[in-house]
Amino acid sequence: MARIGVFGGTFDPPHIGHLILAEVARDSLDLEAVLWVVAADPPHKQGLSITPVSHRLQMVELVAADNAAFRVSTVDVERPGPHYSVDMLRLLSGQYPDDELVFIIGGDSLADLPQWHQPRELIEMTKLAVLNRPTASFDWPALESAIPGLREHVVMLHGPQIAVAGVDLRRRFHKGQSVRYLIPEPIISYIRANNLYHEA
């Protein structure tokens, strides 16, 4: 049985914070692979302007090409919405029936977990690997009250905590400010070549 990390997100754009989280999880938990799952139509971002999934998928493929343990999954792109994480994990469980799936998230996502779709069902399918973020805080008693048994399904990761957010990076692009070292160079080149983030 292999242990596979599942790293879902909008990745608009993928940045250094994503890379650190994925690699810390891979190294800490001895993951055979990390699946980067691009969210086609995130329910929590309805009504917001999101870069077309074709561009976000291409950017993630560029990121994954640099690490032999990183793979790109199109499980969310290839199915109709709404795109809830619990449904994505069910599909991946069917694709990897003999492996253990570990769901990789940031501390901000853990804090919001009670508002997710079917959080109890989600934690029954997988362990949660959580790297806290400087901007995130969560109340364990409140989380346990909302989702009984949550803590025993959580593995806290220890690694660099980088406060980088896609919305801030998109704003920097729009203003013509430097994003060097915050986004991998191949992604910066792709963004410029495709004229992404030129509008706020």
C-alpha cells in the first residue's frame, strides 16, 4: 500500500506557498506521490473572477514537471460540478483502491472545515495533513464540537510558514510589481505570455 498525498486547490496562480506545503507533506509523511488536483469550479468562490481552468491546469503541469513525486490529476476538471472535495476524494479512492490517501491542506482550510460540504464524511475517508499559515488560527475545542473525532484524523506538519496568497500575487501582477521568488519562473513566463492578471 502506497501513501498518496492529495493537494487540491484553485492554484490561481500556483506559488511558492503551494510548493512548500506539497514538499513538506511529501517529505514528512513519506508520500510516494502528491496529486495536484486543480479545482474546476470551486463552490466557495462562486461569483468571483477565476482564471479559466485550462490556464490553471497548464500552470500546475509546469510546476509538477520540476518534481518527480508531483503528479497532476484532472479528476475535478473532467466531471460536472459542483466540485466538492469530498466527492473528489471519493473518485480518487476509486482510482487508488489499494493506496492510502492523505488530504493536504493549510491551516486556514482546517479552520473553515466545519463549513465544508460533508466534513464528517471527508475525514472518514482520509487523514488531513495540515501546515499552519501565519494568517490562520483555529480553535480545537470548537472544531471538535462541530466535527467530533476530527483531531485524531489530523496530522500537523512542521515547515516554513509563508504568507503568500493568490489574490495578492494577482494584484502585484496588475500593478506591475515584482513577483520574483514568489512564483516559479516558468509560471511567471506563462502568465506574461498569456496576458493573465492584467486586470484587477
